[in-house]
Amino acid sequence: MKLAWLGLLLMCMNMAQAETPSAPTAPPAQADAAQVAKDAANYRKARQAVADLEKISAPSGIQETYKTMIGGVEQWLNVRGQDRDQPMILFVHGGPAAPAMPTIWQYQRPIEEYFTVVNWDQRGAGKSYAETDPNVVGDTIHIPRYIDDAIEVAEFLRKKYHKDKLILMGHSWGTVVAMGAALKRPDLFYAYVGMGQVISVRENEGVSFDYALQQAKAHNNTEALKELQSIAPYPGNQPITRERIILARKWPQYYGGMTAYRNESDYYFDGPLLSPEYTAADVHNIDRGNLLTLGRLLPEFVQVDYSPVRSFPIPVIMFMGRHDYTTPSEPTARWLAQVKAPYKQGVWFEHAAHMIPWEEPGKVLVSLLRYVRPLAEPARKK
């Protein structure tokens, strides 16, 4: 069954179509029971192979997945690293409700050699979705609550793993949450790393729309032109409604604004099917979490604007995809140029759009080692 994961990265609306079955794709009707059983067994073997590859065997390492009470509801954490004494990264995923945990097997292992990485399924997202009645969680779906959750997670991790501070990373929607947490509680973090950073939603939407219109004209795409012109000028002075933002996101992502040089990102949307951390029910709950959170957060999300922030209390590093037209990088680069911070650094990923860790994992690792890890080194040497 095809499902639209309306929130990855937001960002709020991703019109990419994703295959999210609860089991391997069903064989043709004429296939016999033996073939069905064989296919199911092969699927289980594939997941086990990923689990075996991901296994951390080093005596100094850590590999844990568990739930804990955060902000009054149980939420899931995944903690991985080859050496528990390495600096710890708290990764705040995109969406809303697009957890990174089920796809970290695709890109994270090299990072785990130099950092302990924590992935957190936010309230209403992924594995956390099933822990609390959606009707109860639904009333708490507000940006300030997510920011407070991130702070509570950071405090929990510091205490449990005996860390002075953490490195805070956000991706897409997660940058709204993480940046808010860094501004509110800078004492918890060595540095903030933004990827697919959201500075001003309205500005982002305008840049993204203009890119799509330019590409549609260049490719004489009459379907795209008709749909885009139906909401022009965008965003203009009109409200950014669910219907308008879905249409506005569709064509920039088709023209490589989500994954560079591609009109689809199936590697990401199908990735959870091989996740050792996710059951079939967890995979289905990704989509349910999107539906739970998106409508509730959209009115607040479209008002997000960090451009008035002229001073940042901790080191800030921005990873920017040159081809990102899901959360365009140009506004982030302009903001970074004028902000005052103890340390700041912009890193351009020339062959990436929005999915930087998946698209250029090698450069992500090198950049973390060059620009981020030294910020936590003095504490490790005490």
C-alpha cells in the first residue's frame, strides 16, 4: 500500500510516495505457500544480516535501545558507540515524526567510531507512538513541548552516562526543536550542529517555490507549471495551508531538492524495512505519527523564524546541502554570516540536497571530526 509520509524533514510535507508494508511485498497470487514462506524467511535473514553488521562487540562499546519517561510520556532512545567515553551526540530527527532510528544502519556506523550517538524517537514518532494513547499525546503536540522534551532528554543522558555536556545535532524539523533547546539551555551543550536548518519558514518556502518554478519552465513541465501557478504567488501574503504547502513541496523535491540529482528517495523511505530496531508495527507507526503530528504542528511551524537571533550562546556549525530545496540553505548561510557566536562554521555539501548524512556520509564524518569534536576535547582531557 502506497502511503504519503507527509512529514520528513518538513519538514512538514513530503510528497514522496513510500512503500510501507508490514511484511515483505506479497508475492503474485499464483505463488505457492512454500514460496511465500521462503520470501518471508529471506526477509528475516536480511534483517538479521543488518543486525549482525551493526553489532557492537568492543568491550568499551555501548549498544542500547530502551524507553524512558520524558515530558510525562514514554519515549524511545537508541545509544550506540564503539567507546562510551567518546563525546556524545544527541541527534534530533526531522519530520515531524520522521525518526532517524530505523535508517541509521545506512550511514551511522563510521560516526560511532568517534562519538557515542543517541537517536531519540520524539513523542508521537516511530517507536514512541505506540507508548501513549494518541488522543492523549495529541493535546501535547506543540513546539515548546518538543523543545522541553529535548532538554529533558539531554539532562537524562548527562546523568545516566556521566557526561558534562553533549553535542546537539538537528535535522530538518529537528532543527526547530534543537535550536530552541540550545537557546534555552546552552549550558547543556558543547555545540550545535544544524543540517537542513530551518531559519525562516516563510523565506524557505519562497526560495523552494521559485526553484521549482524555474525548473518546471526549463523542462517545459506543463503539469508542474499548472500546479505551481495555481498557488502563486507563494507563499505571498496568504496563509501557508496544508494544501498549499503540499503542492509547493512536491515539485522542488521532484527536481532533486530532497536528494540531489534524483526525483525520488526510496532508499530512505524503504530503509526502515531492514532496520534491526524496528518491528513491522513500528514501521507502520511512522506514518501514523506523521498523521498525528502534522496538522497539529503546521500552524506553529509556519510561524517559525529564527532570523531575529543575532547572538548564539554556544558554537554553531551548519551543514548545508548545495541542492537543498526542502529547507533551502541560502537563508541559513546568510544567517550564519551575521550571527555572533563563540565559534561558527559553515560547511557546504556540494553533492547533497536535504539528506546530507545519507548523501555524503564520508564528508559528514570528516566535518564532525574537524569542526565539532575538538569543541568537546578539552573536557575529555581533564
